[in-house]
Amino acid sequence: MTNSLIPVILAGGKGERFWPLSRKQRPKQFLSLDGSGKSLLQATADRLLSVAGGWDKLWVCTSKILAEGVKEQLPELPVENLLVEPEGRDTAPAVAWTTLEIANRYGDDTVVGFFPADHWIADEAAYKQILEDAAKLATQKEAIVTLGIKPNQPSTGYGYIEQGEAEGTFGKSLVYRVNRFTEKPDRETAEEFLATGRFSWNSGMFVFRAGVVLKELAIHASEILTPLKEQGIAAYSQLPKKSIDYALMEKTNLAYVIPAAFGWDDLGDWNAIERLLKGEQANVELATHVGMDTQGSILYAEGEDEVIVTIGLEDVVVVRDRNVTLIVKKERTQEIKQVLKKIQEDPRFTHLL
């Protein structure tokens, strides 16, 4: 790929639904969840290095509490390319601040891409081709390009993007104007979306020229952009907590989507491990497991000397990490965040977060 895109990895997330493995100082993006030995952050950086043309053009935006961990995970990342938010304010301030910094260094015509740190990609060649096509579109038009994932099931866990009229082919990709972004639907609505053939999952990956997004942020999210332009990072405490979808993408008329099929998973909770690693075996075992009449389960232990023993279990997740054991039905893993709220409120257990 031509080195025309500055990739930015957004690495400030908590990954709470992977608790107890994912904790404040060791969030999901620092973990190796696919058996490769590389963390999700490291795998993301590896994928984007050739897009960036080397470490000098790869950027990471993270939170204050995770900055040292990012440095340990990515020791070759130039320190000036690591932006550290003093506090988390969701993705809109992160995108706005990083885009301002990149525009100041490289100019408003620089093509920037934003990528979550915790995604899994199967076909990296197809992925890089689509990024090249997205960069071409962003170079030629005033466009904020989002990568939509062609859905293979009526998932209720993702936001959706409805494609409007076709804009044409850029590189090898057919591009559409975005008709609308929608929040996570219920099952019936998701099935209706799939039946139309016009909807993609919202991957949270964006490509655009820096100046284009700064102009759009000035129109649609001046309460974020103006303080950052005037005060820089000192403005963070007064910025609203807003996602880039809500602050900009749902309002702009410059949104385009490339429906993509390169094998993707956002690794949202423990069930993602089964999607990645399930073979012919009865369970997914990332632990020393001794089981009787146990099937359809996910078993994980962080310590090599930990042993998980099960009898008569079906469709459960068992996770053993240091001082916590989690046992949950697979269908209820989304509720881990609710349990964490209870733990946070009890002073006996806050050290477990």
C-alpha cells in the first residue's frame, strides 16, 4: 500500500465484559485471546505498520492509566506518537484531539484512519486493500469513510449502517453514501435489516482527510473542537462525553460506507473466544481442564498451574484469574458489566476491578 494514510489506534477502552481477565491496569487490548501469543493491541499495530510505512507514522491514543502499558507493549512506538488523554471522554474528544495534532504536524490534507485496538481480522490482505481504497476516496472527495462489516447473522450487539445511493468504485471497492446510522436493534429489527441487503455492522473504523473532519466537527461538535483548539489537552475536563458516532457521524452529510467482508470480530465478550477457536472439540479450552459430561463451554485459566475441574456443565464460561473465579452462562456474559457495578460499590472488592 502507498504510504498515504496515518493510522491511529484507539487504545483507551476497558473491555469490562472480559473481566476478571481484563482489569483496570490490564484491559482487553493488552491480552492475547486467540492463542497467538500477541496481545490484541500488538496484533493491531502489526496489521497497520505496513499501512503506515513504519513506526514513525503509526499513532496511538490511550488513557493516562494505560500509557505505561502501551509503551511496554509497543516499545518501538515513538513517544511523540503516543497521545495520552488525562481522562476518558469517549471517542469524539479522542478523535478530535488526535486529528488536530496530526493536522498540526502533517497538514490538513493528511489522510487519517482510526482503528480500535481490540479487533480481530482474518484476511489481512483484503483488509489492507479496503484501507487503500478508503484512502483513495478520502483523497479525492470530501468524505468521511467508514468500514461497514457485511453481517452474517442478525446480531443485536452491533450498531448498523444503512447504505444509500452508490457513489461508484474506488480502487476495488464499491462505495455508498450513508443513509443513516442506527443503534443496536432488537432481534426482529436486525432480521429486517438483513433482509433488505442494505445494512452493514458499524465497525468503528474511519478514514478521512484531517481538514475535512475538523471542518465538520466545527459545525456539528464545536463544544468539543473549540476548547481543544484554544486550550489543548487542558480542556479535557470540560469536554462532554460523546462518541464520534453521536457527535459527528449521525449528523454529517459527508459519510460514506464501504461494505467489507474480510473476516472480522470485535471480541466484545467471552463468547468471541468460541467464535475464533471452536473446532470439533466439545469445549474451548484455554486452561488445564479435567471434565466429565461438560460441553459447549469456554474454560480459561491465566496461571499455568491452575486446573479447572467440571462435572455436568453445559454452555457456561469458567474463568480463573488470580484471586477471582467467574462462572456464567454463555447467554448472560453481557451482564458482567452489571456485576462490576456492584463490585465497584463494595469497598471489600474494589481491588478486584
